Amino acid sequence: MSSGNHTSLSLDSAQEIAIGALSFIAKEPETLGRFLSLAGIGPAQIREAAMEPGFLMGVLEFLLQDEQLLLAYTQEAAIRPTMIAAARLVISGDTFEV
């Protein structure tokens, strides 16, 4: 039974959230360096890696591990912090209702 006020997050929307998060991370060189180190890639590989769902999941997981960064991004993007976890689930192939 659906109450009518839940909508499914589409894959496109989830990817847009992840790409927005990557752009947000890229604005701060220290944060970007920390992310790239964890991802095991260099700056020149970002565009190619961003095409991979696993990479986008990694971007979202990176945010989920840093509450301050998560809150800063979600405030700038005007989305709820729970949308990051929802987007991560959708990109992974799971379903989630928001």
C-alpha cells in the first residue's frame, strides 16, 4: 500500500547526485586529493572513471564517510542527506523509495 508521497529515485537522478557530489569534492584540492588517493586514480583519470557506476558509488560512499562533507554538499545541492544513501543504493542496482 502506497501513501502516494513516496517516489522512486531514478538511475539518472542518482547519477546526477553522484556527479554533483564529484564536482563538489573537486572544488577543494585537499578533499579531491584524499578522494583520489582512496579511489586509486590520478586527476587525469577522473572523466573516464566517472563513466563507471562503481566509481560513482565510491563518490557517494566517500561523502557518507564524512558527515561534515556530506552536510556541506547536501546543503549546497539543496537535497536531504538521505538522498546520498538512496542514490548509492540505486546506482548499486538496489531499489529505494524516497
